[in-house]
Amino acid sequence: RECIMHPPLDRPHPDCQNEIDKLRECQDNRSFFNVLACNDFKASMDECFKVEKAKLLASLNKNMHEKRKQEEEAWADAYGHEVSFDEYLKQDKGYQAELEKQKSRAGDKYQERSMGGNLS
């Protein structure tokens, strides 16, 4: 497991305040040289932060597809376009040709050599 420093504890973490308080108390009561003494409290706090972040992301991304569609429609109305950007790219023959070129380069000898293969 990778050792990562925790996020700033000064900003409000209402769901994790209990874990933060336990970690701070442990760190205040332990010697600096006894660095492993508070690992359980840190792990508990990290797990709480993961749950907190998942909740935050879920609330931020709620109805994301609907919001994106509304933004695209507003953009299309503002600029007088009748198709979305994705639809435009699907219809753009030059863009599609470039995509095909990139797909066909997958087995390119130069790419193979750059990945450590031999040109024989």
C-alpha cells in the first residue's frame, strides 16, 4: 500500500470529523519517533475521505448527461448549428479519414521499433 499524505484537515469534513479528531489526539499524545502508532486512525480517516469524495462526485455528476445535452443545445442555438459537435465529427469525412489512418498505424514498424521491437 502506498503512503499518501492526507488532504488538508482545516476545511470542513462533517462526515469525517470524528476520525480527524481521533488522529489529531493520537498524534498529540505520541512521540514523534513512534510514527506507526497512529496508522489505524489514519487508515480509518482515509477510508472516510474516500466515502466522502464518492458522495461529492455523485452529487456533482448527478444528471450530468442531461446538463451536457442542455449545454450543447444552448451552444447550437447560440451559434445557429443544428447538429451537436459529436454528430458533426461523425459527418466530417476528413476527421473520419484521420481516425482511420491512426487505426491503421497500430501495426506500424516505426511504432513497433519505438516500443522496443526490431526492424528486420
